[in-house]
Amino acid sequence: RPLRAALLAGGSMRIEDLALPSIPLSNLPPAAELIPHAKAAISVSLLTVPATPNLPSLERVTGHLRLGDGELTATDVQGKVGSLSVGPPGMSATFTRLPDKPRIQGTLKGSLALARPLDEYTRAVLDRIRLEEASGTADVDLAVTVDTAQPERFQLQGRVGLRGVAAKTAFSPGRLEGLAADATITPGAVQIASLSTNVTAPGSASVPGGSFAVQLQGRVDG
């Protein structure tokens, strides 16, 4: 069903190579037994996949997929994931230990843009980190490792540059406008080389509103 919905929504999927092991139709083996013996190479162009209860919509997705030796590799993936647009060169990742509890090693390079209005999936993600509003762009060069069997061992490192970000947290009535920042991330700390933003506080019947500018450098450990 997801594949049919994607193809009906537009775009193309070109199968460049496909090899499957012998499959007894009378007793279909589980996917875990088939994947190590299957091979495939697929190119995706401008593909759209409607949202599901657990995943955001995918729009105008391009990239390459390769399956072999029990590993799935995705390269140069670009497009729009929910409210987030991913620009070139995009995302690349390798998935091992398929299909159950995979381990993912990937990179994300290029531009990201988070635009309003937010889709439901992105809204739920921001709610979990107590962000009421967010929009803006980022230039990123990041490497990520995710072990779904041990999610607490998540690792992220690389560089992030934020530009023109607007945000509001659930912890304060103040809004951040025009936030720009340059940060280097390692598994142990985040080093903020520069950060600047304007903070606007709403007024009330007894207290007038106002704003002030913030500039800082810092380091966040742990």
C-alpha cells in the first residue's frame, strides 16, 4: 500500500538491479531470513509518500537505495520531510541488523529549512522538546549514529549554523527572533562559537512589552 500510494502521488522509482533468493511459496520465510540474500539498486526521483500515523509525509524525494549483504544504504537523499526541507547534497545512511532493531550510521550535509505552518508530526516532535514555535534555516555537516537496540547510546557530532531562526519555548513568554548561531557538536559537548538573537517579551495591562538583544559564546557539557 505505501508503494502504491507513493507512485499514485507522483514521481518515479527506477529499479536498476534486483536479485532475490528462492522463496518457497508454500512456506514463506520471515523477512530476516530473506534480506541477507537479496540484492537491489533503486533510484528515486521526485517521489511523494503520504503521511501515516507514525511517519510524516515525504515530498519530492530524490536519492539512491542499495541493498546487499544484509545492509541497506541510502545516498544523496533530498526532499521534504513533513515541514523540514533537506537541500543538497542531503542525507546518506547505512542500516545494518535489518529488519529488527537496526543500527543506523548516517551523515547530513547541506541546508535545512523549517517552514510554517508545521505538520502534525513535526509539531509533535517540537512539543516533546517544549518548543511552541520554530522556523528558520540551518547549514549543517553532521554525523549521527543510532542503535535502536540501545537508543541511549545515540551519538551526534559535527557543525551547525543557524540563520534567521524564530522560536518560542514553553518555559518563557519571550520570543526569539532572528537567531543566528554557529556551533560545533561532539558526543560530550556543544561549543557555541557565536550566538545572537533578539528577545521580545509580550506586554500586559500592567507591564509594557519590550525587547533586548543577546550575544554570547559558550559551551554545554553532558
